[in-house]
Amino acid sequence: MLDLLVTRATLPDGRTDMSIAVQDGRIVDVAEGFSAPAHQTLDAQGLLVSPPFCDPHFHMDATLSHGLPRVNRSGTLLEGIALWASSSRC
């Protein structure tokens, strides 16, 4: 028995009515209209299912100035640019 089955999902590549089978925290199958017994079933109702949108890159110049003039509290690029512009390094 699966831990989780997500049904009727739309994937980022445009495929629709997709089922996503999850076991032990890992996706074990992605197939159109797939059905199997699961502890939990989630109907995506045609909504987009995608990996988290995350930007893991960093700027080497900023790694040498961490905390100068202060730490980027929000972690956003806009605050990082403002901090860099206010420092004596630019």
C-alpha cells in the first residue's frame, strides 16, 4: 500500500490527469490515470503539481561580506542588492 497517491495532477511539462505515487517519502511512480491503494489520496483537481521553486545559487562576492553592513534578514535578492550598495565595497 502506498503512503500517498496524488491523482488528477497537471505536470509542468503539460501532461494532465497524472497520478503520482509516493512511498517512504519518495516518488515511486508517475503515470496517467494510475490508481492503487494508499493510506492517503489527494485529488489535485487538475492543478499544477511541481517541485518547489527554489533558487539555490549564491554570489561569491557576497560570501566575503556576510554581516557587512548587516545580515540580509529577508534573504531576498532585493535586500542583498540594497545592502551591497550601502556598503563601502561597491
